[in-house]
Amino acid sequence: MRHSLPIAPQFYVTAPQPCPYLPGQSERKLFTSLSGEGAKALNDTLSKQGFRRSQNVLYRPACSDCAACLSARIRVADHEPSRSHRKVLRRNGHLLREATSPWASEEQYDLFRRYLDARHADGGMADMDVFEFAAMIEETPIRSRVIEYTESTTPAATEPATDSAAKRGTGRGARRLVAVCLTDVLDDGLSLVYSFYDPAYASDSLGTYMILDHIALARQVGLPYVYLGYWVPGSTKMDYKARFGALEVYREGAWRELGDPAEYSGTPHPLAVRPITEQVAAITLPPTSPSAIPQR
């Protein structure tokens, strides 16, 4: 009788590249493939350990002399919007949210290009073409959704972000796409993989609004966390994440309350990171699927 052996994920390390967050530093990532019938369990398990998904890859920073990047998540039950966040919610209350399957459209790509050209023209994604964009959206082996935010193109419309507006006849033909978020549905939360918005609406704080709306959505479906990606102390690009209440960061193998952001240092330390072999050995993997256990 043929026996099949459990296949454990293989982990690899990228070559050093310039860090996009801290000038003068280099970054390196620990990563593994995400595929097959065990993809969902692996994604759920490693997301709880600071990993992030990009298409069919899970990764987390593994820089040789820096541990500034900290995975961040919001405890939904304990989150209370600040005064400024309440203003953002009111300012964008007319937007309609629609969750769709992970399928790319020309309208999304046009918005994505305007966003990159205005906000990240020199970033690593600046040269992404429509086919690469489609791959980013559609190549997902787990449960993902594209969350679109639209506004009515009719001047008198000021309706809140509910499905009732669509039911009254203000369908997509009369709406303008202003923001998009690619979102993974984990067993314990929503993970914002990538979001972008119309740069003409920058003053409306649409990035913050999408996070607040995901908190509301997670609360509706009973999920305890909203995962935000990485917070990097010392990086002005990431300052906004520390302004959310009930924020936790993954440090030294556990989720901990953020506390005072000013107490964190973005200055690299030569002993801040354990060797890669120790990092991999400390990773907890999901239970082996019964179908992969050798049979007698």
C-alpha cells in the first residue's frame, strides 16, 4: 500500500533590498508558498504570527539587524472611534459599500493608477500593468473579497453607505468608484491586504474610513480582529495606524497592547533579530490534514 507523508511548508528568505520605510536600511523577508487544500488553515495560522499574504505567498519581515516592522491588528470589541474618526465617518457616510468576488475590472485599475501616480509614483508598484494588477486581485487561494466604495453621480444624493440606496434604483450605472480594498476573510478577522482610493478625495481620509468601515463590518459578522498590515515606528507613512484605539502589535512571539507609540524606536539594533533558523523553528503550523496522515 502506498503511504503519503505530510508535507510541511518550506520557508525561504529574500535577498536584501532597500527598505521602503526607513531610509538607509535594507529589508529582507521570510516567506512560504500558499497553495493547495491547506492554504486557508496555513493563512489563518500564520496571520496570527505576524505574516501577511501577497497573492499565493505568505511573508513577514526578517531583516538582519532591524525589527522595526510590527504586525498590527485592532480588537473590534474594544475599539472606540476618536473624535477625528467620528468626523471621518460623517464625512464619508454617503458612500455605498459593496463586497464582490476577487475579480479585477478596468474601473478598478484606472483608479489604482491614479492613486499610485499621485501617492506612490516612486514606489515598488509604480510600474504595475493591468495584468499584474489583475494577478494581485485574483490570484488568491483563500476566501477574499474586493470591497468597493462608490458615491452617487447625481448631485442631490447624500445617502448613507447601506444596501438600501441600491434597492431604490441608484445602481452602479449612476455611481462613481472612489475607493477599493482587497480583503481576506480569516477565521478570526478581516485582513486588509491592499487598499487604494481616488487621490482627488485625499482630504476625506478615505484610507482611514476604509479601516473604520472594516471594523464595523467585522463587528457585524462577529469577527474579533481587523488586521492592518505592518506598523513601523519612525515611518511617517505608517503614523495613521497608531491612531486607532485597541491596537495590538505582534512582538516577541505574542500580541501585545501597543501602548504609547512614542516609546517605540525605529532605530535598528544589531541584536534585535534572532537567526532565521530560530525564527522558522518557532513558527507554529496548523494541524496536519487527516488525508495527509500515512495510512496502515
